[in-house]
Amino acid sequence: MINYACAACPFQAEGLEDLQRHSQETGHVGICKSEAASTGGKLTKRLLVAQGVTLTALGASIWACTYLYAKWQGAEDEIAYLKSPSGAGRNLKNQDKGRDED
């Protein structure tokens, strides 16, 4: 009679010692089969909710990084323009000349 099973692979154990050894060797988490049967699908629903929350957070993080990167690139382009010979220095000098003529 198998009482314990690994949640990540098909490993099954009759005693807790075997399951603990498997867990230490592989890093997998084991469950008691009687506990798994008594959840009635609640564990699966919780995992699906956790997966949905994780994916939503990941998507939001990716969007934020993309948005901030685009802003940063725009700022770099603007700084490069302002430092260029045809950029802000020239435009400001032209405005000063126009003011002096008036």
C-alpha cells in the first residue's frame, strides 16, 4: 500500500522516510495520498489561482519594464539632440538674435 507520492514526478513511497530521502535528493515536494484525496480538487484550484496571479504580475512587470525602457531611450535621444550642433544651442542662438533685432 502506497501512502506517499511526489507532487513533481511519478515517485511513490510506502513510508515517510523514503519520501523524505527522495525530497532531499531531488528537491521535490511529497504529499500524503490520503491528504491529496481529501482536498477534493481544492489544491488544483488554488494552484490555478496562484498561477493566474503570478502570470498577471509577470505580465505587468514586463509591460512596466518595456514602458520605462522606451522612456529612457526617448530621453537619451533628446539629450543627444540637445548636445548636437544643430540642437538646442543653435536654436537658442537663433532666438536670441531674433530678440536682439526687435
